[in-house]
Amino acid sequence: MASPCVAVIDLKAFYAAVECIDRHLDMFSTPLVVCDKSRGPGTIVLSVSPYLKALGVPSRCRAYELPAMDNIIYATPRMHHYLDVSAQFIRVLLDFVGEDDLHVYSVDEAFINIGPYLKLYQMTPLELISKILKTIYERLKLVATAGIGPNPFIAKCALDLDAKKQPDFMAQWTSEDIPTKLWPLTPLSRLWGISSGYERKLNNIGIMSVGDLANYPKDKLRQYFGVMGEQLWEHANGIDDSNIRDKYIAKEHGLTIGQVLFRDYHIDEVPLIIREMSDDLSMRLRLEQKLSGLVSLMVGYSDTLGGFSRQMSLQYPTDDEDILYDALMSIFYKHKENQPVRRLSLSFSKFVGRNFEQLNLFIDPEEQDKKRRLQYMVDLIHHRFGMNALIRATALMDGSTAMSRHQQIGGHRR
């Protein structure tokens, strides 16, 4: 049986690299940022070229935080194009490993199980990964970095903490490297999987470095943090039993939609946005031929950590956009405060199939059927001609985000 060996491959400055390639520019000598300047100085910079990063510009910042340089090239995001390039990247990986040995982590990063293929290719792990990185560059002109290890966690640490500093952008760690390369790491938030919030909690009990975490009593960590504490201890000691071939299948499925608003919204403007988001999510629900029995709403206030997140069970599962919207508004009016809103997220869950629909004694079945056929016809128009082909009149109001959001992918231009 082949020894466990996992590699994680990351495309360097992916969005900025794609824009530089399309312009026939060298990303290591070009001051390029992927940012939609038309959305104002507060818009998020998606990516900066390695040239700017070497000057100290963070890869994620706001437009107003960029240095005052006259020669910066602003590239408007093209999310659909980036997804196409990402698909080509995945196709390159599938030329070397089977689909069962691939785990796509993000649009520009993937884990591959290379242990079973080393004998086939008659190569060492570094030789095989070097060939893969070379193929990525030859086909796509993208520069990739890679970390290699006996499990996904160690491979990820090798990538984040070592490979990106190497001339060939590769690093291989073994379990023996944990005490010398991982344990000295501080602050803790530099470690994959530890947020700034967990870092503060760990610091409060005297854990300042990964070595401190690795040597802290495992039982106490579990007592303080539950299952997460045990996982943190295992990772600090290089333990990761996950297997790429064991694909995760969620027991509960849900649909979620969210957005960060580009200005502060008065509390009275929020129902319009909830209506638009609820309509879009209801259409996705009907496309899946499901009925939802639980709705959730998250509202985040501006410039504070305040807000609320609540859920409500419905009397009976439904895909009726009006009933779902009314439930969301019940949550909203019960918990809202008179503060400006900047973040919204809502979700539908606890699904049942369409064949489990219950009739409502208080609604005329013919009217109910007529309404459903109307909603399905609207869905068909949206599917064939685009979401903006048929919209509510309220989408023409100043506070509406529907038309602009329908032209985006992940909150950015297609």
C-alpha cells in the first residue's frame, strides 16, 4: 500500500495573474490590482500582483488603502472568466490524478492525493509536483505554489509557511518537521484554522505559540473549547486523519444568500432588500423541487459587531415566496433595532420533496395552484432570459440592489 502523501497546490495571486496574462504583462514587475473603481474608495481589492505585494501592499484591502502610485493598473473583476480559468486548472490536475484523489478547496487552490501515483510515474513527490506546476505554467501561464506532506494539514502548513518563500515555490514537510518548523510559529492566527477570535481565547490561557498549544493538556483544551479544542491540539501536533477519498456528504442541505451593502441602510429600507433576496432564494428552492420548513435571517449593523441571527419554523413546508418572505419579516420586526444596517444573510432549510406538500384549508386550492404556476412561469423567464428580464417595480427604487446583484458573481462583476 502506498505511503500517505498529499499535496496542496495554490495559484499565485490568481485574479491579478489572470489579468496580467491577458494583458501580456509580467505580474512580478507590474503594479496591477483587481478592483472595480466605479464602486467607490471603499470597494474591496480582490487581488494585487506579486510586485505590489513585495512592496507591502496586502492582498486583501480597500481601494483607499492602496499606495498613492500613478502607475497602478486597475483591472475590473471578471468573475465568469476567472471561473473558466479555474476549471482549466482543475483539468490539468485531473490529467495527473483521478477525480477521487482531488479535493477542490477554492477557486485557486486544490488538494491532491499523490501517494498512489508515485510508483506509476516513477517519481518522488517533489518531482511529480514539479512536473504538475510546470504543466500548469505551460498550458495556462499561471505560477503555482505547492506544499507536500503526509496529510492535508501538514501539506497546507508547508504551503503557507514555507513553499511561498522558496525559489521553486515548493516545500515538503514530514512529521519530523513539526517541532522545528511549526511549533515556533506565533501569532497563532498564522496557523491554518485558527481565527483571531480563537487566538485571543488561547492567549488568555497562556498559549502564545503553536508549541504551547501542542504541549497543553488535551483534556483541558477539550474542556475549554469542546471538540474544536481537541482538533486544535491534534493539528498542533501534526495529526490529521482526514482522507481526500472520503467525500463529505451533508446530512442537512440548505440554501443561503447574503450581501454586504455598499452604504448604511436605514432600518426602514431593509424590508426591500429582504424581499429581493427572498425572491431569488425562493426561485432556487423551486428549481430544486423542494419545500422549506425553516427560514433564518441574519442582520448585521454598521460599524459595530451588533446585529442578530434568528430562525423560525413554518407551520408547513412551502416554496411560496410570499409565505417565506412573511416569515422572514416576522423575524425582522421582532428583533430589529433602530440602527443602520450593512450586512444581510438569509437561508432556507429543513427541506422536503414537492410530493410532501400539504394543502392549506384556509387557501383556495385553485388560487394556490394558479399562484404556483405564475411563480414557475416567472422562474422560466428568468432562466431563459436572465434575472433582470422580469423584475418587481420596486427594483427601480434607489435602495434596490437586485439589478446590480444579478449582474455579479460572488458580489463582483461577471
